[in-house]
Amino acid sequence: MQDNKDLMMLDSVERYIKGEMNPDERLFFENLRKTNSEIDQMVVEHTLFLRQVNRYAVRKDFAANLNDIHHKLENAGTITTAANQHTGKLVFLWKKYKRVAGIAASIAGITAVGLSLLFNSVAPHPKDPQVKELVSKIEVLDQKTKNLDQKIDHVDNKATAAANSNASGIDINARYNGTGFLIDGKGLMITNAHVVKRSVNIYVENNKGEKFKAIVLKQDPARDVAIIKIVDDRFKPVASLPYGIRKTASDIAEPIFTLAFPSDKMVYGEGYLSAKTGFNGDTLSFQISVPANPGNSGGPVFNRNGEVIGILSAKEVGAEGAVFAVQSKYIFQALDSLRKNQLYEKVKVSQKSTLNGLDQTVQVKKIEDYIFMVKGD
Amino acid sequence: MKVAYNEKELLKGLAQNDKTAIETIYKQNYNMVQALIINNNGLADDAKDIFQEALIVLYEKVTTGNFELNCQIKTYLYSVSRRLWLKRLQQTNRYSSDLVNTDQIVAVEEDMEEHQKKDEEFEVMHQALATLGEPCKSLLEAFYLQKRNMQDIAADFGYTNADNAKTQKYKCLMRLKKTFFAKYHKGDV
């Protein structure tokens, strides 16, 4: 009861401060305020509080605005992000002592070459044990890749079983499905190679149920990365994406989230990066702890700044919660090889995310339009 | 003088949160501040942080009703960025001597003090909201920050009616005010 009274009182105070009272009410309240110091104190305190909240809101808005503008100008090329140059001083010193350093370096070089020549002629020649070691290392790696492939196949089979949703609108009988995400505004997307490798025709479908035809541009089965492109006139290009792709590796325990289509609905998952390497120490991928189901394959893994740090790719059979993701740097490698094709020479991918500092719900809202279901026959 | 007029228009636009005005100021000054930071031990990301904070300082200044800048926007932003960057360098122990650049600067100490105070207040509110937890944080943000009405919020957060949402909001608000004022008074801001 007391609670209810307090609630109504605070509500009145708030309406009074915001000027939402009608004149009679206002007069009554002002009289009350004059006679009751407790209420007066409440008004003073709440005014201060509301002012602070307001300032907070205004500044938060303004900062978000600035981020948008920065991103926009950067994309338009109006402002250019300079390459990092460490110290003005260092450069100056380098210029000044370049010649001296050059002479010193060449003396050192000559000495080194001379010494090694001497050494080689004196020392006995061992029978390449190191080369052999490398070969056996390669064999081990091969085995590992095969193991990983088996796991992937397993996930694939599961996906096949799950993927029998109808493909109305586009005439494809989908047997494989996964998730993919845009990496540029013109319709280039990333997914797993194992999602599309057996399909002749593929299409993508967004959260709103709109379907677009797509083609596979590049597949890298070893890294399990595929680049696909939407080739549908109904797809409207977007000016810029809210998220960026991270080039460098991420740290253990970093909070992450995933968005993917295990069914016809987009599902959000939350977890953390649990190991820097993937299955059996595979260095192409990393391990995350997040719920995953068939169909999650190819979905982006985001860090809290809204940067894509990986592509969700496989799940260890029999171990709960061990999910693997391909490191995002391989997206850049796949793109580099795509650029060899003249048509795609100028493809650009942003590393900048505009989602930094936003709440997770807002981040997801901004991202969700760019995540697609990938289906193939 | 046409130039001065334009500058005043820009500041007015900034105060009214006009996107084109902000964009113009951004365009005209970003590269200059970036050069300052990069030439003095900084990275491109630092440049973005510092420049945006400098813009917030200017924004705070003009929104308190004072469009009168006794210098050009450029000079002001440069001076503020310089101060901010010096402070950042000192904090991270990277400070060696004075900054290499010695362009024209104006005194901005007063504004910086004002900004620091506001910055601390912002942090206190940010922390208070962060420690609140869900659904309180989102509920209060929807009402006080996004300024949505109670019916809307009730529907969105799954309350059966606006009154229920109001009760929940009240409870959350009391918690927020408690944490906020505890830090606010302690910090003496």
C-alpha cells in the first residue's frame, strides 16, 4: 500500500516537472509543495535527476550520431584514415642516420655471409633430418584436416535431414541449408564451403522471408569458406553495412554472439571464445562456447563491438558446447583470391564497425537485415 | 564577413543537432586532428576518439546557449583535441615532451574543466544504468532515453497493461536513483 502511494507521488512529481499537469492540478500541487517540505525536497531531487538523465540521453545520441557520420564519410572517401605512423621523432632520426645505418648494415651483412661460408666449408653435412620432420608434420596435418572434414560431413548430414523446408517463389528443392552474411553492400556474402559445395542452384532468404537467387563465386574447402553473390534484380544494394570484419585474432574469454537460421527463424546465441584453436588444435579455426544447431553453419560470430571475428562452421560430436568457427582473417584471404578475377578487382570490405558501444539489442536490430538463410539443392 | 557568418551558422546547426552542419564540421576538421594525433604517437583509432570527444566538448558548449566562439571552429577543435591528447598521453605514460605540432592554439582550460565535470556525470549515470541489470535497464532507457510512452513499452516488454509497466518502472527507477545518487554525491560532482 505504502509502495503504491509512493509510486503515485513520484508520478505526480514527474508530471509536475515535465509540465504535464493541467492548471488546476498544478495549482493544487504547488500548494502541497509549499506546505510539505518532504515533497518539495522530492521535487528538487527529481529535477536534478531528470536533468542528468536528459543530458545522458542527449550525449549518447550525439555520440551515436558522430559514429554514423564518421562511417559515412569514411565510406564516401571524404575523410581518409591515415596509416599509423609511430613517432615523428623516430622518422626524423631514421632520415638523419640512414646512411650511417646503411653502411653499418652492409658491414654486418658481409661479415655474416663470410662467417657462414667459412662455417659451411668446415662443418660436416648432416642428412636433412629437418626436412623429414616437416614431411611427417604435413602428414599429421593432413590427418587432422580429414578428421575435421568428417566432422563437417556429419554436421552436413544433420543439416540435410533438417532442411526440407519448401522453396516457394524460387524453383529449388532445398536439401542443404545454412546461414550466410553480407560482407559488402552489393550482395557479396560469406558462408561455409560445406553449406554450398553439393548444390547446383542456391538461393538466400532473409528474416522477412524474401528470397533471392545467388551464385557461388569462390570455394575454399580446406578453410571451409565460400563467397557467394546475390544475383537477383529484386535485391536492393545497401550503402554500407553496420558491422566490420576483424582482421586480427581475438582473445580467449571474449564475449561473443551469433545470429543464424537453424530453422526458419533467426536465432540469437550468446557465449564466449573458449580456445584460440579449433578441433584437435586446428589453427584455422577457434573454439567458442555457444549453443549451435545444424543450419547455424556459415553464420557470423560477432564480438561485443559488432565486429565479425569468425564464421561458425562445425560442432564436435559428443561434446556439448564445443563449437568451432573459422577465423575471420580467412575471409580476407578468400577475397584476395577473388580479386584476381577482373570483375571483382575492386571489392572492398569494411573493417570498421559502427556498432561499438551500442546495446546488444540495438546491435542485433541493426545487423539482422544482413544475415540470410542459405539454401541449396 | 561571409566566413564568420558561415561559422556561426554551423555552430547554430550543431546546437540544433542538424546532421548536415555536424557533417560539415566533421569533414572540415577531421584530417587536421588526425594528423596531430598520428604525428604524436597516436593511432588512427585514437584520432577518431579524440576528435569525437572534442566535438562533444564543442557541442556541450554551444548547447548551453553560447554560440560565441572567440576563435574559428578549427582553432577551437584543434586546441581541445591537443589538450585531450596530452592528457591521454600522460595517463598512458607515453608523454615525453611537448607535442611536436605548434600551430595556433587558444586557451580552453575552462571549457575542459566543464567538460570533465560533465564527463564524470555521464560516467556515473552510465555505471548506474549498467549495474541495474535487465529488464530494468531497457525499461528505463525506453522511457527516459527513447521517450516512448507507457502503453508502447508495456506491449513491447510483455506487461499486461500500462499500470503494471508503471509499477515495474517505479521499482527500477528507485533502484537507479539510489545507485546514481550514492555515486553522484560521493564523487561530489
